[in-house]
Amino acid sequence: MARRGLMLIYTGNGKGKTTASLGVTLRAIGRGMNVKYLQFIKSPERTYGEALALGKLGVKMEQLGIGFTWTKTPEEHRNALALAWEKAKLALADPGIDLLVLDELNNALAISKFPIDDVLPLAEVIDAIRNRPAHMHIVITGRDAKPELMEMADLVSSIEATKHYYDKGIGAVKGLEF
């Protein structure tokens, strides 16, 4: 029986969704799988520790976004999302990829400050995921996962914050958040 690719979603308001996807990524790399890692919100203008580490392991993590929705204009974000989705569609159709991580896709799909349905249509996302190569595993991360995606998934983990140092006024820490 041929291996069927699984779909994993890490969502919720707690810290650790990207970290969970990185754990899966490390296991896949260790098993000789071809991994593609795309980030929908993070910008290539910044440096991220996880991207540096994966680069040392031969996996390029691509930041396709332009940062938080309040850092640029809606049109700049829409353009970035459109390009990110085009790149993701190509990856979803690539039979050479064993594991595809769509980091922050949930965040992108949940944007409500400006319209995104024409540049990142949920129905098209669902269709592309359903029609990916049968062996391809997919990991999707980010807050506010769409119910339609959770229904399709083989695993959904909701990561909730019980306590966070942000609440004490401690900002992002190098090596822990980036």
C-alpha cells in the first residue's frame, strides 16, 4: 500500500506553532525527505534563527510576507500574499516534495483588516491541498485555523497560552522568538 500524505495543523493563541512544525521538519530531514518550508507573513528583510538553522541542514526557509499587517499598506500585503500563494501552489503540485510546511497560512487566511479572498481564496487553497501529490505531507501553522481546513486535517493541535513573559513586559527574545 502506497503511503498517503498526512495534513497536520498547529493553531491556537499560544507560543509554539512554528516550533512544532520545525520539529516535524527536523524528523523529515533526518529521514532523507525533501522538505519545502514557506512562511506567509514573516519578511525576508529580517533574520530568523530557524531559517539560519534549516539553511545549515540544506533546507531553505522562504519568507514570503512583508511582516505584520500594520507595518505596510493593505495593497503591499495583498501583493505579497498573491505572490506567496502562487509559490505555494507550485509547491503543492510538485511531486518531488515529501513535506511542505505552510507556516502562518492560517494567519494569512484570517486577515480581516482588508480583503484577501481574491488573492488568497480559501476554496482554491482547499482544492490545491486536496489535489497535491498523494505522498506529500503538509503542515499548516498559525492562529485562527479555518474550520474547513481543520475538517480536512489528519491532526489538529491547538496550542493555548497559560502563561507568557510578554504579559510581564518582556519583548521578543533573540533565540526564543526569532
